[in-house]
Amino acid sequence: MRKDFVDEISKALRPEDEIWMSEIFYAGGTAVKDISANDLIVDIQNNGKKASFVEDRKNLVSELKKTIKPGDVLLLMGARDPSLEIFCKEVYDALDL
């Protein structure tokens, strides 16, 4: 699915868009941990798109503050992470846009 994910994200990103990813959230089970979010970011960058990796999502706000400006749209997404809603609220409050 890596190639499909990278291809679809790369197609969806417009020249003014960028994607930021922190490390993949593993919720346990039988998921294989043979890929990093950074691998996906490198692939997207190789497709000529703006993409950044922040290994620890606790550092996302400080990195975003370097580039985000009023009027930008920030979409936070994730899967199976029970803390995502709280994290989104923390990011929103911290960016103070």
C-alpha cells in the first residue's frame, strides 16, 4: 500500500499544499512495523511535493509555527489513536491563529 498511498497523496497535493507527518501510531495487534512515516515523506518529496517529517508529534507545533500563517488550513488526521482529539485541541490552542 506504500506506493498507492504516496501516489494518491502526491496527486492530491497542489503546489501551495504541504503534508506533515509524525511517526505512525501503532495500536498493537498484528500490524507489521516495517515502514516509517519518514519513508513516506521521502517518497512524497521525491515526487516533487512539499513534505516534512516530525518524528515526535510533541514537536509539531514548534515546527509548524515556523511556517504556518493566518488563513492557512491545517487538517490533523490519524487512525486508531485514542489521544488524537486531545492532541488536536492542544495544537489548535498552541497555534493561536
